[in-house]
Amino acid sequence: MSATPPAPRARSIVFRLGLGALLAAVFVLATGLIDGGIGVSPAQAFSQPSFLLANALPGLLLAASLLVISRRLLLSFSLAFLLQALVYAVNALKVRNLSTPLMPADFRMLGQLRRGGLKLLGSYLPASPWPYVALLMALAVLVIAWRRERPLFARRTQGRRLASGVALLALLGTLLAGMPGWSRIYGGHRLWLEPWSATATAEHSGLVSSLLMFHLHQGQARRKPDAAAAQQWIGGAVPALRERMHGTVAGAAAPDIVVVQSESFFDPSIMRGYEHVDLAPNLHRLAAQGESGPLHVPTYGGGTIRTEFEVLTGLSLRYFDDLQFPYLQMNHKVVPSLVRALRARGYETIALHGNDPGFWNRTTAFRALGFDRFVSRASFPVDAAMDGQYMADRAMTDEILAQLKDAGPPQFLFAISIEAHGPYDVPPADLAARDAIAVPDGVSGHNRVELQNYLYHMQRADQELGRLAALLARRERPTLLLFYGDHLPALTDTYRVTGFVDGKDMLSQAGAWLLVDPRRPPSSGREALASWMLPGRLLEQAGIRDDAYFALTQVMAPQLAALTRAPGAPAEPEDAAGQSADEDMANVALLRMKGKLDPLLPKADTQTAEVAPSDDFVDARLAEPVGASQ
């Protein structure tokens, strides 16, 4: 007797389940294919299938959620895969320009698109029309699928569809929110996690898994300061601190202070091919008249605010795992800083930047840091010079000089340049000068043009450094000038061709810093510092030595400077003393941010009272008409 054939409804269910399983398997393998990581390639499907599945799981959950909503199988999986592919495309752009994969904090940049970030970040998008044509074609296919594909199941399912949709979206929501339970899947005990290297983690576990693991890891690994250990360590450092703090004179004339954060500035002589070429003559000339040296910064190719935060606060981001983009993540209304230290001593504090003030959330961050005023793009003269894609450094120099006064309280000016900002595919104002710049052997095509464009702007920054120093030397009031680069430019492909003199990779290279009094050059000195050590050195040179925290950063400079490095840079070997000092400084920095450090620090003989908090902060962009003289 022959078997009874399955009922039509049963055959339909089996078919739908089989088709769904097939699409899910294809989705997992295709995700590994576009990922490109060795640990999630389709070839690993049998040796470590959990790696491939974990990397594709968020996309599968999204596809399942879309299926419940749309009732169309092909449409749901295709749309989920397209959205995932866009994330991979953005990751490819970041790797190309910054040599590091996406991190969870990068998604905070989405909020910057409406704050002046669309133009700046959009400049990194591909110039070729083909990626956009491909995207439009994919969208067209999705529209056709929506119109032509038959629903997989009925619209009304007696509540089962609603319950399934809510359950799937809730599951996806807990994953994106970083609920601790997901660490059973996205944890180092199951997948490959290197907390110190996003690149290695993404290569072995896949980009999506890497994002989720760092998301979960950062939420669980926030350091807690050990106040007792910090107090014991500070007690042992008191003699060295007293020596650093000795010499403060109450009532002494305070110099004006100008700090220039020069976009992407570094000394090209560290590159092979430029060892014996002087492309920064003013930097080298002034270095012979003041203090200078290599500057270790916490970023590469971008992330200006990481270096900026360290310079303005004296806090190392090394000790704050959750602050990838500090201005976007700070929740403190008052942040201890160099700015507040100077305000407490009667300084007028002014920030100056020829760009949109909302980008990087600077308006809010500068208020928390203690600035009195923020002079942004709209407050520059309407005819401020441009060079390439951004405002020229000579326009910034002009505005610095316009802000400085010869009467009244001492001034602190923090100027942020932008001329040398990447990408470096926009022709500068003087093409003949650009084309005359020689490049090392082997650098050709697009890389050659990018390198020449960058060096053109870098040389203009060096020229403005020389002009500013010469003009400050003529002022009636003494002025200290601190100049430094925020990070190396993102010339990744060129660096791979040329290499560096020290044999290390691009993520391990130091920038440059210079501190000089143009009127009374002291004896020259050279020392490697980290960006968070610059404010302590600046205060010391200004004769302000009664701040124990900033003095402490100078005591620790020789041991800790080289530990500051870009994310993804290979770790340098540490001796036992350096590792111990690093742990002690971590406790101090965390207590400092929480406002709990001051009772543990020794007091100087000369004290000054803190001025009122910066509730009177003025955004010059709003307070003054466009083009007004500052």
C-alpha cells in the first residue's frame, strides 16, 4: 500500500522552512565573503562555524524581523544584506584612511552629520560614480522584489505574527544595547578578542562580531580608581612634586599664551626619502630657540579631538576605555582642565577655529572645559582666505593677532587650524608650488598627488608658524607660543611604500611639539612628550607651578610618554617600573576626572582662588555679527 502524500499545507510549510534555511546559510557565507577576515571566510565553515554564525547573527535577526513585517522572504534577506554591506563599505573607507576598523564609538559620528560633519566626512566618500550606481541598482531590485514577490504567509495570523515580530525586535534590541547576557556568545572565551587591537579582533572574528565584542567589553570593563593606592603613590612622589612646584611667584606678570593645534602637522624628515630634506625650516629654527621634541598622540589620521582633549585636560585617554570620542561622550558639566587652571589665575580664555562650532560637539565641550569665548567660522571676516578645501592657516594667524590685546588681563588663545585636513585630493591654490614638491622614489599616481597636496599645506602651516612667532616677538606683552600637530595625516598607502626612518609602522610614529618665547628665547631642549603632558610643561614655562596635578604629569613624563599611541599600534615592551607607574597614573587620572583627586595632592605655598564656573561662556558665532572684528 503506497504512503499517503503530504497535505498541501504541510508541503507548503516544509518548502518555506527549507527556503528560509537555505537563504540563512547563503547569508552567513556571503557575510563572511564580504567581511574578508581569515576567521570568518567561507573556508572556515566546517572548522569554526560558530565564528561565521556569530558574525552574521545580527543580520539574520534583522532579516527575520523584516520578514515578519513584510512577509517577503527574498526582500527581507536582501535588504538586511544591503544594510550590512553599507556598514562594511564605511569600514573599508575608515581602514583605507585611518588603518583601523570601525569601533562602536564611531557610530556617534552619525549625530555630527547635521553639525557641519556632512561636508567634512562626505569628502572621504569615493569620487567614482560606480559605487553609487551599484547602490541605486540594488535599491531598484528591492523595489521590484517588494512589488513582485508573493507574501510567504497570510497577513492575519491570529497574533502569531505580532508576537514573533515583538520577540525578534526585542532580541535584536538587547543585542544592540549591549546586554551582558550576549557575552556568552560575543566573548573572548568563544570568539577571538584582543582588547588592545580592533584590527586583529576583526580579522579573526569578523567586523560585526568585533563591534559587538568591543561594545560589550567597554560596557563591562570601565576602570574604577583605587584612592588608597593613589594616595600612597602620591605620598612617595611628594619630594619630586615639591621640586617641580618650587619657584611660583605670587603676583608675577603673567605672559599671554597662544596654543596652535596644527591640523595633521608632522616633520616629514621621519619618512624615508625625506631624511635630509628640510620641509619645516621654521619649526627647526624655532626649536633651536625653545623646547621641542617628538609628540606621542592617541590617534592616527583623524580623531583630532582625542589629542585636543588630552592637551586641554592633561588627562590621558589611555586610562578611559569608554572615551573614544571624548567630546561626544563627556557627561560632565565641569571638566578639570588647563583652561580652568588659567581662568583661576585671571586669564581670559578664548578658543578659535575656522569651522562649524557644532562639529565634534565643541560648543558644549568648550563650555565644560572652561572657555570664556569660542570664535568659530561665522565670526571670521567674510573674506577670510581659503586654500584647497578649507580655511587657510594665514587667516587663522590673522585672527589670532586680532584677538590679542596689549591691555587688560592676560589671555589664553587656543587656535585649531584646518587647512591641512584630509582628504588630500583637492587641488590647492598654487598648483605650481604643489607640483614643484619632490616625492620619494616609488610614490606615484594618486599617492603622489595626495602627498604633494599634503606637503603643500604642511609647508604653509610651517610658514605661518614662522610669521606668528615673528609678530609675537614684536608685542609689548610677553607671549608664550605652543605649537603641535594633532596626528599624522592619513597617507596610509604612501607610508607603506616609503616606510619610516625608525623602521616602525605608521601607527607608532610621533608628531612634533614646540614651546618658545619669541621675545626671550631660553636655552633649547629636546624631550619626547605625550600630548597630555603638554599643559604641565606650558604652565611650568609660564611660571605657574602651583598646580600639583599638572606638576605630577611632568614628574611622570620620562616613564610614561611613549605609552601614548594610536589605537591599533603595536604595544611597546614595558619594564616593571613603567608598568607600575602606568597603573598608579591610571588611578590618579580617574580620580581627577571624578573631582576626587585634589584632597590627595600636596598644596603649593602660593594659592589662588578658583573663579566662577563658565556659565558665562560665549559662543562668538552667536554673540557677534558675521565679519565683526574680534
